[in-house]
Amino acid sequence: MSKTPQAIRGTQDIFGPDAEAFAFVVETFERVRKLYRFRRVEMPVFEKTEVFSRAIGETTDVVSKEMYSFEDRGGDSLTLRPEFTAGIARAYLSNGWQQHAPLKVATHGPLFRYERPQKGRYRQFHQIDAEIIGAVEPQADVELLAMADQLLKELGIANERGGVTLHLNTLGDGDSREAWRAALVEHFRAVKHELSEDSQERLEKNPLRILDSKDRRDQRFVADAPKIDQFLSDDARAFFDAVTSGLDAAGVKWTRAESLVRGLDYYRHTAFEFIPDEGSEAAGKLGSQSTILGGGRYDGLMESLGGAPTPAVGWAAGIERLAMLVGDRIEPNADVIVVVENDDLIDHAIAAIAKIRAGGHSAELMATGSPRKRFDKAVKAGADKIVAFDMRDGTEHVRFKADDKATASLEKLLG
């Protein structure tokens, strides 16, 4: 006998309360994105490899180690999407979506990265994603952050007493960032041989990433590294001030995080992460992998893909990780259970349940097992309303288990 096939490592089959929690996250996201008037987009699961290598950066771990890339029959190198932003940027340029700018879009679905599976992280995982493209104003950043804050509150992950805090930083404009980068290279070059191997490699190519290193060898030099505030232009400082004052006006609580960075050169201005508060339930569930939702402004991305300079800002969050935090979600009971106590009446019951569902009620048909025990099974299933079909003295008989108002409503629905 052949062995039963098993799921591929790093993938998962989601069922029961886990599936209900997953669905709750998606449904809440869809409801909130409609409140903020973000338009739904659906993106291809794979793109030409260059879309991601040019957008994410050849030197990043995602491109060099984690992408699922393959050659198709036509000889093109294709890659399963490891994130949403690059594909959305490609679509913006190739479909002429510039005519809709500023464009607010949102999506969700599976992504793929060949990384070590761990708690809340998988090789096929799912994200929700929101982007505003073509808006240079800091109000776009505020809009996105207010949307994220409301989403986390409606999921029950964040509340007035805390649990999750928005960590916020600025990377400045292009000139500010370049001056800061040069100062960081000079600072870390002086202690290069005392840095971790990863940070020594990043020093010339991507020095900002040293700032968020978790290696203790690096952290002792990060504390006194040059800060972005020393290099901010007046325009960059005014932009960040507008973002923070907008967040205050929107009632979004935030804290400054000077070490929060984005390593790629096309990131500008706002960078942010929502992180569980120390000692919170969320921190306990996620462990050291603490970021719940993150993003930033990427004003230089379109140029890296061959487009015109286009301001943009966005965020993404893992659905699996959010589902871990919302807790068990039990599938709700059916509004109505239709019971067949005499098998000759199965077609009558099918016609009745069709009318009940058409009337907007969830309904379940109970027509298997012993006919005498079906009604008791329906009661144990917990439905508030039961409609039972039986034969007495050769005549069809319908009985209801519901309060008077519900019974009257069902009688009217069934005619």
C-alpha cells in the first residue's frame, strides 16, 4: 500500500476554528477597506522574475535566497509572488492606471517564500495589502495608518488599553537619506571587524539595515549611530510633522522608533510597524516575531521599474499571524435546521430550505440517520429555529420549534 501524501513543509491545511479566524480577518479587512474607499484589485500569482528582482533589490535575502523562481516552456524566468507591492506597481505602469491617480487599492491572497518555517510564518502564506499610489501629500500616509489602526481595533487586537502600538520613523527625502547613509557608512566602517558577518556584508550596500540588526555584536554600535534627524531637510521635517499631527488628529497613538528603517533606496519619508506591547497577549502569542503590520512610503519604486517618478505608500500584514491573535472563532450555528422525519417528504424539505436560504437565512438540512432521532439531533445542534416535515395519517405535517415571531416569519416565508 502506498503512503498517504503529506502536505509540503511550510504549507498548511486550514480547518475548523483556525479557518473561521482566517475568514474573520479577511471579512473584517474587506469591510474596513470599503469604509476607506479602497478599490479591490486581483493580481497574478506569478510575474516575470525581473519585476521582483528590480523592485525588491538583488542584494536582499528575498531575491537571493527565498524566491520560488522557475523557467517556463517559453524560456522566461517566472517567480511566484513573494509580496504584493511590486506586482501592483507593475500593473499600475502596464495598465495605464495613472489616469486614476491618486489610486487607493487593496487586495489579499497567497504569497510564496522559501524560508525556514516557524511560528506564524509559512512558505505559502497569506497577506492583506493596502496601497495609495500617486499621492505626494502626507495625508495619504495618515489615511493608510488610520485604516490599519481601525482594522486592528475591529479585529480586537488593539484597544484603548493598549496591546499594540504604532512605531513610526522618517527616512527623510532623497537628499536627507543619502547624507544619513554616508554618515552611517563612516560610523560602522570604523568598527567593521567587530560587526556580525551579515552587517559587514551590508555595510557598503545597505548600511541602514544594520540599524535593525538583532545581533548583539551590532546592537552595541547602533545606540550611538548617527540619527536621521541630524540630516533632515526642512521639507522632510515638515512632511514628518504633518504625518504625526495628522495621526494625533485621527486619534491614532504612536511612538517614535529611530531605529526603524527600510533598507532599499526607493523608500522615503514614513516607515512604520504595528508592534505588540511588551507583556501583552499578542506578544505572548507571537514571540520574538513581533511585527503585526508594517509598511512605508516608497516614492522611488516606479522609477526602478522604468516608470516616471510616482509617490506611493502602502502596508501589508500576514493573515495567519492576525488569525493567531483574534483567537478561536467557532462556526456559528445555522439560523434554521430543516428536519426530514419521513423520507417521502425529502423533496418538500429541499423546496423549503431553498426558500429559507433565498430569504437570507443560513440553513442546514438534516435528512440522514434514523428519522426518529433527527429532530433531537437538530435540537442538540443548537439551532434557535427548527422546521420539521413528517407524515401523520397519510397527511404531510409541518411543525416548528421557534418563538412565536420566528414561527410566523417562517410560515410566511414558506407560504
